[in-house]
Amino acid sequence: MRFFEFKQILTEGDARIDHAEDLVIFQGSKGAAHALESLKRLEQGGHNDTTIKWDGSPAIIFGRNENGEFVLTDKSGFVKKGGVERATSGADLEQFLLNRGGGANRDKPDRINFASNMKQLFDLYEKSIPNDFRGYFKGDLLYYTTPPVENDKFVFTPNIVTYRVDVKSDLGKRIQNSVSGVVIHRQLDETGNENAISVDISNFFIGNDVLAIPPVTVSKAPKVIDSDIKDIQAMVSKNAGLIDKLLSKEVLAELKLADFDKMLYLYVNQTNMKKDFFEWLKTSKVSIPKQQRMIDHIGGNKQGFDALWKIASSIQKVKDDIITQFDNHDADVQASIGNQPGGEGYVVAHPKGDVKLVNRGEGGFTQANRAVQR
């Protein structure tokens, strides 16, 4: 298992792994080169470092505090001031969840069912953590109880994506022996500092009831069209200086546009580059004076601006083709959204930073996730 070294403070957001096409927005020409290198490596053995991005829910945090007491809560509960929702019993956890928002939803069947399910997990997870362990794990829950079997596959839908796991596979056999499954992402200390996972999670938990899902890599390398990569590399080489000038942090700071890259990202995430940027800007929450500063800055860097979007959309096209290939390969784990093959996506490990491959288009994870009422 590969562990990645980093440290951060747990807040409302997670450590971000960028979409391949967004790297040019956040890192300019170097980001574009990073994305292209990551995609090209996939057919040269890089697929062995590419894992399924599980769509689990809810995000949970569990472990033992400094006194050795077992704690189980969700992310919102863990970051509450004073640790007031770090539940040390199933009954407390249930009440914390029912009382959220002043208890406005405590009588709703969905909220009651959710709180009850979490209460039932408490003892199960407590028994799985060694008594001498101190600290917490953060992960996404995949199932509360052993999933049902359909056509020789375990089937579970923790959030939007439905997973089907071959009962005869190594993972399927582990699911068979488990009651609940969770994907572990990080380790936390008492103050919320996030660190690389320091234990071998495949052997750490006591018993089989709690299954910490190990990373699952894709089964087959995709075909990457070399001419497409070379065409994009040529665009990057030709326009590198112009793109980097457009995204210059020093210039943007002087123009009071320090979050310019975040505005570009928001546009991509909301429109998938299918709507004119300036039309989108008019309907955004950006103030009118700031909109004008953005328009003036872009006007003075039009060639770099146009090149940025041409490169981003070209990278996205290559990425989407790779995702389609991965989604249709035979594998022990198959994911789908509705009747369409595909899940949340994939994460490509890379020394310069991991890269996320997610379908943002019609029928893909991003669109489906945005459509859910929460």
C-alpha cells in the first residue's frame, strides 16, 4: 500500500486533488505539462498507480482520544468547538445527529434512520480499534451492513455511485466476512492535524466486522493517442509565457484579483466550459467592479486567455476518453451512476502531485452529484 506524506489542519474542506484539466488554471504552463505527463504515463505502467475514487458517505472520524476513550462522529461533529460532538457512546452520537440544526429534522424518517444506523455502528467500530491506539481515522462509509448479492456481485450505493464487487474476488471475500465497510483517507491527532496513515490498515483493525477498503487499482492500461498529447504539448510550448503572464500572482495581487484562478475554476465546475465565460461572469456573484477588473485583465492578455481554455478543453477530451476506457474494462469492482457505467472517477498517483480524473460531462459524476438535494 502506498502512503503519501503530508500534514494539514482539518477544516471544512479536504486536501484538494485537482482535475487534470484544472492544473493549467492553478499552475499555468507547468500544470499543463504535469497533467499531460500523468495522462501519458497511464499507458506506460502508470495505471498501476491509478486507484478508484470511492464515493462513500457520510464522512466519518473515529478512533481513541488521549484518555483511550473511543470516539465516533462525522466530520461536522469532530470540528465543533470544544469537541462537543465527539461522541463516546452510540446513544450520544444518535442524539447529536438528531439535534443538528436545532432539531429541525429530528422527526423526519430519513434523519431518524441515519442517526439510528450510526448508533448501531458505534460498538462495532469501537471493538475494531486496539485499546492502546491514540488518534483518529478519517474516511468515507461504504455500507452499514453486509451488502446484498445480485448476480454473484455485492451491490451497495453509499451515495450516488452504485458499486458491484465480484464475490469471488479478494475484495469480495473480505466484504463477505464484514459487517461495515469504510475507505480510510487520513489519520488525525487530537487537534485535527492531518497526517499520512501510519499503520497498515489492511491488518490494523481487530476482527473482520469492520473492513477498511484497500486502494483498488484499475485493471488495464488505457490507450492514449500520442498525436493528441503532442498537439497539446505544442500548444503549451507556444503559449507558455502568455498563459503564465495571465496567471501571474504578482500582477493579479496588484489588480486585487488574487482569487482569479479560483474564479476560473468555479466557471469550469459550474459550466464544464460549455458556456461563454463572459456570459457566465455576468450571472456570477462577483461584484461589478471586480468583474470589470477581470474583463480588463483578460482583454490585455487575450491570446493567453484563449490558449488556456483551448489547452484545458483538449486535456479534458483526452481525460474523458481515458475515463471511458477505465469504466468499460472488466474489473473486480464495477461502478455505475444509474444505468451508465462509471463512478466518481480515478486518482492518478504522481510524484509532482496526484491528479483526479472525473467525468464532469452529461450523465457524469459531477452533474449527478450537483443534482442531489441535500
